[in-house]
Amino acid sequence: MIRPPSLARPRKVDKVPFVELYAGRLQGVVSSGSDEDRVYVSYFESGSGNFFCSTNNNRPCGGLRGSPCKHLQALMTEAVLQYGAPRLINYLSLGADPATARAAYDLLRFIKGGPHKVEAGMVFSRFLTYLHHVGLPSTTLPIPEMNWFVR
């Protein structure tokens, strides 16, 4: 059983509303600092260390210039809070020492890949599904679209 780390501070869900480890990536949605109607879909790929950041309509982030932009840095910061540095080091296959690497900066130093574009649609769709489920009223009855989860 993997225990969630105790948070050093509450997650900034208004800045990074969605963070997940899925399909060999740390991926999520990061709010724009300049436009409240824009979000960025960002990811780090396990193994290769490749990363990318684009708007939800697939326009590349302007701050992505060969190294992780501020959106990717915010994603990593919130992922460290949510999952803990040791779990991220293991999941992303980083060469960092789990005993000494604690902050996002410590992990970002070990990202050796480069920008690699992947369509944002899958991550954004997962985020919208997450929002839908979070917005459902509490119930003890089965939720039809979650039927696959219960056997």
C-alpha cells in the first residue's frame, strides 16, 4: 500500500487543479497566470524525461524553450506535494536520491529529456471527466459510468 505524503501546505488547486500519474507520465492541467480562461496541459514522460506544455487547444506554451516552463515547474511542485518526491523519482525513473531530493527543484535537475509534443486532448479529457465526478452529489448508490470499477 502506498501512503499519501502529509502535505507541507495545502495544494494550490486554483493554480494546478489536476495532477496525475497516468500512462507513464506525470501530467496535469495548470491555470494561466495571465488569462483566466486559458489552461495549459503539461506533462513529464517517464524514462525518456521528455516534456511538453500547450494550451488545451494544442498551442505550444511560449515559455517552452528547451527546458521546463513555469507551468511544468508548477506541475512538478504540486506533484511533489500530492505524491511525494520518492514516488515521483521512482515513477519518472529519475536518477535523484530519494533521501535528499525533497522539492520540485531537486527533481527538475534530473529531467534530461527535451520538448516532445503530444496532443493535449487525452489529458484535458481526463481532467474534464475528473471535474464531472467531483461535481456529483455524494451518494452510496452506484454511479453508472463508474460501473467498470466495481466488480
